[in-house]
Amino acid sequence: MTGRDVTARDVTEQAADPRRWRALLVTLAGGSMVLLDITIVTVAVPSIQHGLGASVSGVQWVVSGYPLMFGLALVAGGRLGDALGRRRMYLIALTGFVLTSALAGAAPTPALLIVARLLQGLAGGLITPQNAGLIQDLFRGAERGRAFGLLGSTVGFSTAVGPVLGGVIIDGFGEADGWRWVFYVNVPIGALALVLAARLVPGTGRPARRADVDVLGMLLLGLAVLCVLFPVVQSESGGLWWLFLLAGPLALLFLRWERRRIARDRAPLLDVRLLTTIPGYPAGATIGAVYFAGFSGIWLVFALFLQSGLGFSPLESGLLVTPFALGSSAGSMIAGRLLHRWGRRVTVAGLSTAAAGLAVLAAVVPVTPPDRLGLVITVPLLVAGIGGGAVVAPNMSLTLSGVPASMGGAASGLVQTGQRIGSAIGTALLAAVFHAAGTGKSALGTSLAMACAAILVLIALALAVRELRGGRVP
């Protein structure tokens, strides 16, 4: 493949670096902040409206603008890490994330807050692929499975605990200014992570020439992803679905341009041979996207049902769904230790378990009295979380297992872009199912949304079983 590969000696030295576990924990701290900011802001919406006088459309952009820019930056961030060095890109992107978090917290107007959130999402999208890329560079064999297990724990726990942490912060600092501290909390944590990362994260690879950075490829892929994500995040406004029609032609132009770069022996943004010559890569990326479509939307549905339907506070509703986060962390750690021996069977078991937990939730929610709901949903949420923890990181590890180091960042960025697209589509789909069942506050709507999520997870399971039987994953 085209690009500057890390030499065998470099790989050996990096794999033996005694700082690698500490370096991983530091980089995961930055990744955790990025993921927290996807869900934590949903709890702060009333506080932003009260303290800043933001309109409904303005708040919608505060919430949806972040994941939109996040998804657009993932592949480009991964390729820049491949070309310029992951340590360098991590430090640059984390600095940007800290500064934009401070800007968001200090924003005097809704317009400036929206701009800060867009820039914050861009920085977050540049940070995230560096985590998976560093694992590819620093760990080998069974250690890599455990490292991806830690990454999976971070993804599952950070995504689920965001509403709880947001509720705690707003309760502590008040409705008028509590939303500001949702952003300010990133500043000291991010500053500490910067200092530690500068000391502990080893440099990988060699800087590439400017000509090796595929700017046009970034633009074409970014526009294609934008045409998919923008109508989804603005689904309540309507009238933008025609953008989907442009996504296909833009994607074809991107693929044609990348093939042209390869034919000219120029480093592509994404080597399209990954999609045809790497065993298990296309299927693994698809499994991840479909799974994220299934599980991501359940947080919004539960928040709407518990708060609007049953009158729970943001903190109370967040606490009720924490069993999923705890189960996800445990499942990721266990799966990370089993992955080297059991391979794709780990994700098959995880998807089966997650689907079972979601199916039980769909069955028990409409027949459980509100005063007992928290107790009844604890076990199925825990089971679904354990299953989900055995999916995210193991699937990422298996999907990237045959990818050369020189394209590891871009390859992981594409997988995570698929996850973001799946999350956006799944959230919109589950919310639509929830609202379609009457007033949008009913247990029936929640049940139907959980059933829809279970069906999507079962589709991912069918794809994983097909890969297992085909033996296409190393």
C-alpha cells in the first residue's frame, strides 16, 4: 500500500515501550471527554434556554452541530495522524478541544455558542481516530485485545454516563449557569491530559510531505458524509432529505479520485483497496454501523419517556440507565481478554446478549408501573450493556486486524464515521417510532423503539454470523 510504513524495528520498540499502558490511559482520557460531550449537552438544553435565551432552533444546533462536525472530521483526522504522526495530531487536536470548550462555556450569545460547538466537534473528530491508531501502533497480540477492551469500556461508559454527569453539574451550579460548567469541566481535565500526553505518548511514524495529504479527497468525502448526516440531524425541520441524493454521486467521485491517487503513486486519504483486499474490513465496518444505529437512540428515547412522560429529573433519568454503562465497561474488559482466543465469536455472543436485553426491555416497559420501573429495567439494561461492551471494541479490533500501520488511522476513522452515521440515523429512527405512538410520552412508544433497536442489533448479528461462518476475519 502507498504511504510511509513504520519499520519492523520501530514496531518492536513501540510494542515494548514500558509507557504504553500509561500512554493509552492518558489518550483515553481525552477520548472520554470527546464522547461525553455528545450526550452530556442533551441534559443541559433547558439550562441553555434559561441562561442564554436560546431559541429552539439555536439549541438544536448546539446539540446536533457537535456530532455533525465530529463525523465529518474522523477520516481526515485518521489520515492526518497516519501522515503527520499520531502524537502530534493528538496534542494539536486536544489543545483545540480544550480551547473551544472554554469558548463554549464563556459564550455570551447563542450564535457564539453554536460556533464554539462546531469547532469543538471538529477537534473531537480529530482526536478520536488517534486512540485506535495508537493502539494499532503500540500493542500486539493479546495485549491489543485488552487495549481495545479499555477503549470499548471508555466508549460505552462515557456515552451512557454523560446524562448523569450533566445532571450532577447542573444541579450543583444552578439552572442559569450550570450549562457553562458542562463545558468548563473539560478545561482542567484536558490541560492535565495535555501535560501527561506530552510526556508519556511516544511518537510514531515520520511526518509526511504536504503533497501526501489528500485535500480534495477530504473535501469530497466530507461533502458525501455531510449529505447523509445533515438531513438526519435537521430531521425535525424537514425539507432537506433531497441531500441524500447527492451523497451517492459524491461518494463515487471520492472513490474515483482515490483510485486516481493510487495509480499516480500518491498517498490517498483512504486506500480503497481496504474495501476489497482486507479480510473482514468491509463487513466489520458495516456491523459497527448497524449496531450503533440500534443502540445509540435508546438514550434519547429513555430521556424523553422518563422526563416528559413520567416527570423524572435529568439526574434521576440518567441514573436509571447507568446499569447499561456499568455492564458495557465490564463486557468490554472481559471481551478484550477473550478476543485473542475466540475472535469473531466474541462479537456474535455480544450481539446476541445485547439483542436479548433490548427485547426484554421492549416487553417489560409497557406493563410495569412507573414506581417500579427503575428496579425492573435494571437487569435487562445491565445485560444489554454487557453485550454491547463485547461488540464495540472487539469489532473494531477485528475490523482493523489486517490493516497496515500506514493506513491504520484512516481505516479506523472510516469505521468510526460509519458508527456516527449509524448513530445519527438510528437516533432519528427510534425517536420517530417513539413519537409515532401517540403523545410521544407513552410506554408503548418506548417499547416499540426498544423493539426497533433489537431488530437492528439482530441485523448486525446476522452479518457477524456470516463473517464467522466465512472465516474471513484473522
